[in-house]
Amino acid sequence: MPAPPDSAAAAGRVRASQAGASRASIELSAVLISVDETTPRLLTVHHGREGLGLPSTHLDDRVDRTLQQGVRRLVGSETGLPVRYFEQLYTFGDRGRAPGGRELAVAYLALARYQPVHGPNEPSWLSCYELFPWEDWRSGRPALLDDVILPAIDEWLARSTLDELPTRRERAELTFGVGHALWDPVRVLDRYELAYELGIVGEAMAASSGDGGEGGAGRRARAAPVTGNPRAGDWRGIGMPLALDHRRIAAAALERLRGKLAYRPVVFEVLPETFTLSRLQQVVEALAGQVLHKQNFRRLVASANLVEPTGEWDQRTGGRPAELYRFRREVLRERPAPGLGLRRLGGP
Amino acid sequence: MPAPPDSAAAAGRVRASQAGASRASIELSAVLISVDETTPRLLTVHHGREGLGLPSTHLDDRVDRTLQQGVRRLVGSETGLPVRYFEQLYTFGDRGRAPGGRELAVAYLALARYQPVHGPNEPSWLSCYELFPWEDWRSGRPALLDDVILPAIDEWLARSTLDELPTRRERAELTFGVGHALWDPVRVLDRYELAYELGIVGEAMAASSGDGGEGGAGRRARAAPVTGNPRAGDWRGIGMPLALDHRRIAAAALERLRGKLAYRPVVFEVLPETFTLSRLQQVVEALAGQVLHKQNFRRLVASANLVEPTGEWDQRTGGRPAELYRFRREVLRERPAPGLGLRRLGGP
DNA sequence: TGGGCATATGCTCATTCAGAGTATAAGTCC
DNA sequence: GGACTTATACTCTGAATGAGCATATGCCCA
């Protein structure tokens, strides 16, 4: 069925378009996520004038045999923290995402247990919900939605042409659950991107406005231009900006992580060896940005055989002591997609 | 909470590791998938001496504003086919994945309706199951498993040290469902990677053998070295090799696509505007490599509100005429994760 | 010492959903 | 007209889900 061999002449053309090819500089970025008492946090470092941003480095061709090794080296040199999970996230390569020529950024999602950090560039744990305040629904619907975002969406719809209107309306419904549509906790990146287009996040306000965009299917990889100069507590727009397009990358990471919660046991990578079921639920709720029904959550965890009791008890609960559990790594080979099958990450 | 501004001196170090930085050449690759009558197919082109491979090109910095535009241009110039879905797949950047210096490959998954192709490099639709014969369970358990793969696994386990044994056994159970573990249709890449390590796929046989590997969590991005010279029907090992590490990339694409079936309505991008429910099922089965319970499938599709009847009927069924349906794009905004909730892609 | 409070844990109940089977309708082929 | 093929409708059962109530076991403080 495949065609006969050799057609070197024709095949030459595949690589012939190298005429316009150029070598790009490769940047590695890490979104290292953990969970504090009740807050999901990501690691930031200082990027000089550009303010806070993700740990980033250029791929060192002499040292790093694989991309993941490069990220490992990066996080090691910035924090020394032991990273318990790595996953390639996305490659950002739009023109204009970084100043001075094209730069490709390969971003990784990483998970670690929470602990204080020290390092050469003042690493610190930033609350994910300082970046995306509209993503935390644990104490009810965020006020920001009705105060800022929905009005901005209305305005955006109002100033659209008749052609654009249905698409825009659909997009607003999809991402922010406008109208009778549902809020999908996973669509973090979609929401950030729309907020960016609405011009209500700091990066977009500092830079040029609307863009139009391609509108095709699939994940858009449009870049946020270089941001102004986010300093502590002193920024415009909703949520705290990061250097370059790093807030976008963080949004992609949170989206990926929330999506994974349902079908892969990744939560355990931010938890200590043993933990109570309440702590487990607390961490899941922190990451999902949603409260969960307590009894059902325990039933779920139990029936999924994700954990096993250690026989030890935590007395510091303030109430009845709670049994300590540990993650059963064996489930990985027992079921195709182990995880807290939170189908719609259903709340109470 | 964030530290006070400015620490330019320290921050300099973040980017100071540029000392060893190098600019890499960026290759774009597309895994364009469609479904023939009953076979999932991906588009291959001729790569000269290296045989069949994926459509690939170097990123043209002058033309392509975004990576996705580059892929669009690539598929356009190779085939002219209208692509209905794009999604970034993975970035492969291990040293040694391509001859002659480091090359980063950014791979995209693309979907199109099936139609004959023409182009400068003899594009053709290759059956996915010619690449991965062990992935097609529609007519029962593939013989290849018991004839070749399981014996190779046994041998691999037998020659492992006592340290390696539990890890290896677990991995075998996880990927190939050895023992009483279940076969997860989604783990296409894991299976290809293990088969590669077992030395039973052509690429691994032509090149050096075992490697050891890192063994950490997360997706491994190890590269398959340059392959021998896959010619039509004339290769060693199981399944047909592709040029370079392109079969690995194809495995990643099939894995992603199978995973997406359950929670995103991507099937419809390979179907024509209208279709019968049987055709829909046939396409899903082709991609999933599994047969599905017919009555339940229809109930699923109906209850998910994914399609709506057109009122027209297809008379060419050979039996009772079937009603034609069309995809309801609106579901995208009605439910968080629309798709054929094939939880375990459950069969009959 | 015992009540108030907080937390953990156990159990019930109604509803929905997934898997599997049976029955019927409406065409084609010979 | 009968055999065969395909489409479609309906039933049944056990499991999973969402929500609630009840009980156990600690602490704090009067």
C-alpha cells in the first residue's frame, strides 16, 4: 500500500523550505505548584526590572540531554526543592512573546511538597488565586465576576459587529458560564485569554489593545506582549501580572492540573507521605477552587482504593482525631485511569 | 507578600546561564489523522532515503507568526487539505533525536475529513494500525501480543536484576495489561516506548539497544534514534517504522486523540456534515480500536445531545434506511466536558 | 464533671447512569 | 415471499452519584 521507495528529488522539497528557516533560542520555564495550608501556590523568582516571573533558563545544550533534565536543573538551581512530578505543558512560540527576536519557551508543570524556599533569585510561593482571583469559588461566587468581568464582557459584546456577536457570545458562555451555561473549573486558560482580550488584565492594559485573532478550533497560542512592570501590590487590572507571558503559562498549568485531578492521582505529589482524608480533601479543594461534599469525597476516595490506612492517628485536629492514610501507588496498575473521578468536580 | 521591587543583580543570574545556551533549529511536524471506511489513517510523505515520515518543515520565521500558522502552512503545502482541528501535541527535544546537532520538533495533532490527497512529496494515508498493529482490538485480541510482545516482555523480565524486576513488572502490567491488569486503550505511547525498549520495533533494532532511562514520573521524552530505511513491506520488528522518531510522535498523537474522544467532541471533525449513527460509531470504534455496544452507544449519543436529526435518510445501508444526523455545536457551551463519555471506552 | 463545640466517620435514600439483553421496524437480495 | 441486513425502541439490573442524617471521639471551659 505505501508507495514504492525513493523519490529523493521530490522529498528534497520537504526540507527545502529551510531557506527561510532560522535558529531560535530555547527557553525552559517551570510552573512549580504546591499547596500551602489552604492555598495553591506557584513558585516565582525575580526577573529584575520585569518583576516576578516563572523560573526560566535557556536550554544548555552542553549539559541537558533531555528537556526534562533541563527543567530539573533549573528548579534545582533556583530552589533546591525536590520535585515529585514533571510534565511537559506547552510550547509557546508566537512571534512577539518575548522582546528581541523569536524565542521558543517550552514550559513544564512540576509538583512539589510545600516547604519554605531559598535561592539566588529570591524565590517565593505566590498564591495562584492572586494571579487568578476569579478562579477561587470556595467561598462562593467571586465578586470580581459580577463587578468587573461580566460588565467587560457585556461591553465587548455590545461593541461587536453582527458577524462577531454569535461567536463572541458563545465564547463568553463557554468560558465564563455566562447565561445559563455552567462554570467549568478546568477552563482556566480560556478565561485568562478572554480576560486578556477584554483588556482587563494588567498585561493587556500596558500593551496594545484588541487583536482579532484567528478564531479557529483548537487551543490558541497567542502571546501576551511584554508586560509593564508589575511591582508588589501595585498593578492595574484584575489579578497580579507576571513578567512576559508568564501568567498565561501559569494559567495553562493550572488548567492542566485541574484537568488531571479527575483521572490521575497527582494530588498525592503535593502531600506528605501520610495525611488525613480531610487534608486530602482540603488540598483537592484548594486546587479545584471548589468545595466538595465531605462524605461523598471520602466514599469516593475509599472506593477508588487510592489510599490505605496507616493505623496512626492525627490528634491535632481540634476535634475527633483523624486516621492517617498513605497513597497506594499500586492503583496505578490496577485501573486504567485512577483519580478522584470528579466528573464535573461536583460540589455540595 | 511578594518581595520589594528590584533585585536586578540577583535576577541577572536567571538569564546568566545563557553562557551555555545555544540556538536550536525548530522543526514543525504534523500528525494529520482521518478515518477511512473503517481504518484510522495518518498522512505520510516521502522523506527521500529515510523513507516515509510525517509532514515536517522548519519553522519559517519570516512567514509564520504563530506555530500553528506554521503547521497550517505545512499541511497546506504538502496536501492542500482543509484541516478542521489543530492541537499542539508535544515538543521533542532530546539530544540525538535527529542527526546533526540538536533539533527541537514541535508536533501538532490535526484532524481532517478523509479524501484522496495529492502533493509534491507523494502524500498518502497510512493506516494507524500498520504502525501499531497491537492497538486494534476490534476483531479480538491481536495475535501479535501473545506471539511476539508478551514473550519479549517475559524475556525482558527474566534478564532484569532483582532491583529492576518490580518496576519492570509494574510497567508491563500498566502498559500492556499483563497479568490481571486491564488494557487501557489510551496508553498508546507507553506501549510503543516499551516495545522500543524491548527491541522489537524496527527503529530500535536498527539502532543501539537498551538504554536504562531515567524512570522518573511524568512523560518520558526519550528519542528514538535515526531509523534504518523503512521501505514498503520490508521492515523488521512489529509494525511499520517511520523516518526518524516519527512513529513515536504518531503514537503520542493517537494516544491524545483516544484520550480526547471521551470528553471532547473531536470525532465530528473527521466526519462529513451529516452522518448516520452507525457511521459515527464506526469511526469512534476505528479510532478507539475497540468495538462498542451498539444500543448503548446510541443512547449515549442521544442523551449527550451531541447530535440532532436532519430529517433525511440514508438509503444505502443495505438494510433499513438510517436517519442522518448532524453535530450540534451548541453542546460545547451547554456542558463542561461534552464527549462520548466512554469512561473506559467500554466495549460489549 | 459535664455541656458545648468541633471534627471525623458511618450509614441511608433517591436518582441517575452504565452494561447487557430482547423485541420490532424497514429496507435489500434472490 | 422468505431470508437476510441494518436501524431503532424498550426493558432490566446493578453500580455510581448527589444529598442528607446520625453517631463517635476528641477538645475547651464553666
